[in-house]
Amino acid sequence: MSHQQHTDELATQEQYIAALRSFDWSFEYTEDQRVYKRAQAELARLRQMQVHLDPTGEIWMAQKPADIGLFPHVANPQALGGGAK
């Protein structure tokens, strides 16, 4: 991996972490359909990022509130202690 590719990946990983931190993890409880649909679209984008930048789901799990059941998509969900949903 070149230095530029590594730098680009780190920047993208930083963006992924920032997006996870700012995500409305409790969106499923909203009564506003606009908020719900917007959060669903953002969740789909986060899941796409997760597959490429966080294949083990470790970053996702570190940023997700413990009481929220949105698990990352991983090859071995038992390793995360809950399973992919």
C-alpha cells in the first residue's frame, strides 16, 4: 500500500468514525417519517462503509450505544456477542 493510499484510507476511516458518532442511533423511535427515512439512508451508507473500512465490526461496536441492537455486518457475528441484524 502506498503512502497516499494509507493516508486516504485513514481519512476515510476518520470520516466513518465521525459518521458513526453523529448518527441518530435511536431513529427507530421517531414518529417523523422524514427523520426515519433520512436515518435509514444514512444507516445504509454506514453499512457500506463498514464492509470496506471495518470488516470485523470493532469500530462500529465501539461507537454504537450498548442498548441499541443495530449490529454491523460481519462474517462471524458471534464474535461481537449478539449477531448481525
